[in-house]
Amino acid sequence: MTLLLNILVDGVAYGMILFMISVGLSVTMGLMRVVNLAHGGFALLGGTFAHWFAADLGLPFWPALALAVAVTVALSLPLERVIYRRIYGFTDLQQVLATMGLTFLMIASVNLWQGSSLLTVPLPEGLKVSVDLGFRTLPVHRLLVIAAGFAVVLGLWGLLERTRFGIRLRAAVDNRGIASAHGINTDRIFMAAFGLGAASRRWVVCWEPRSCR
């Protein structure tokens, strides 16, 4: 029984990491119907900015994390306006090739800036301690990943299913022309959805101290 509980906790913790990395792709591909293979590149940028703010500039962990999210989203919005709006009309294969090229550009840019070695973000002392669950001890940052994953699930569900933004986004995806005729600014909706997808990936990048790159 103890072994099963250990496997369950580790599986949920690592599953939440993978979920939060992939949820942005679900937004862009599932809702916006764009095959965005540059998805991982945005996660790479988020981790690199978090490392730069925390390790290089010496900012505390939480401000560094928030700034990494903000800067990555700030970069994603003009990319959506200048590049991705042209990609929306491509075929699936053309989208794959175009976004794969963007991924290579992001990787090359990060390697030029920070090198190709593993980048880490120093965790605060409060996240380094362990909690006794009875059958095993677990680092606080693992528990925080699980809690953050459930919060993201509920937050995205509420945003997309229970708000006017979610209704407008689904309408714009189903029939962009009709949505525009009803006064919905589809360009702004798609930009906001793309920024949401970029932001959703950032929070998980550096919870595991050894996996920021």
C-alpha cells in the first residue's frame, strides 16, 4: 500500500508538471486550431528569463517568476500579431514547418545568450523544506506544483466556460466571419488567447530545481 501511495503522489506531481507545460498547447491547438510546435520554445524562454532574473540579477524567487511570465507574454503578443496571424491561414503541414522554424530560432537565441548548459533557479528556503505525509516525506515545491495544477484546471475551465471571453473565443473559432459581424473583435480575442496559452506554460518551468532547461 505504501508503494502504491508513493507511486500515486509522484505520478500526480510529475503529471501536473507535464499538464502545465502542455496546457498552453491545448489552448492554441484545441481552441484556436493552430499547430504551434513553437510551444516548447516559449517554455524555454520562460525558464531562461526566470534564471536570469533570479540567478543573474539576484531577484527573489516570486518576483523573478512573475517577471518571467510577464516578459514571455509580452514577447508572445507581438509575435502573434506579426507572425502567427499569417500562420493561422496555413495548412497543417505549413503550420508545423513554420512553428518548427520559430522553435529553432528561440533555441539558438537562448544558446547565444545563456549558453547550452543547464540553467537553474534558486528556490527560497520555504520551498526547500519537506512535509511528512505519513507514508513518505515530500518537498513543499512538489505539493505546490500539484496545487498549482489544480488551480490552473479550475481557472481555465471557469475562464473558457463561464465568462464572456470564453464565449467570444469559441464563437470566433467556430465562425470568425459571423463573430466579427456580431461586433466581436476577433483579432483581439485571438491575441488574448495566444497570450493566455503562453502564460499558462510559464508557471511550471522552474519548480523542479534541476529542470529549468
